[in-house]
Amino acid sequence: MKHFFKVLGGVFTILFLISAVLQYNDPDPFLWMFIYGIAACVALGFVLDKVSYKVPAFVGLLAVIGFFFLFPEKFEGFTIGEGDIKNIEEARESFGLLIIAFVMFVFSFRLRLGKKSEI
């Protein structure tokens, strides 16, 4: 099972790095490159056993808070042409944060579970 989580961490390291690179055409690219870059670093730290369970838990908590602050007042989907571009952009960004949060909480849970099984 440990191997599965290491592969999962490697996959998300790559996905978060790709997400960071794809932000170059975003209206606020540096913020989102930073956010996805942090997620990639934590994922890499998870793979290399270099982070405490507290680090992904903290990043996940920040991502959940960001999700609630960023989620649009009126959800109009994710596809351009379905509604107001600002609402669609905010929905996409907020769900990106939700994905980060979910992955970080999985990493944190796995790290915490691993520490308990070593005792």
C-alpha cells in the first residue's frame, strides 16, 4: 500500500507542476503558479518522506479556506459560453483549490497513519 501512495504522490507532483505551468495565460498567473507550485513541493516532499503530516494538513486547510472565499456567488458551470466569464473563472479556480485540499488531506492522513503504525 505504501508503494501506491508514493506513486499517487508522484502523479500529483507532476499534475500540480503542469497546472502551475498552464497558469501563464491566467489573469493573475503568479498567484496561481505559486499555489500550484507549493502543492507540487508538498507532494514531492510526501514522495521523498521529507514532510510531517502537519504540512499537507496546513496547506489543505488553507486551500479549503480559499475555496470558500473564492467560490462564486452564482455558480454557472465550468465551460466558457455557459455564463459570466468571471463566475466560470472563479468556479474553476475554487475547484482547483478543492482538489489541492483533497490531495493534501489524503497525504496528511497517510503520513499520520504511517506514524501511528510505527509505534
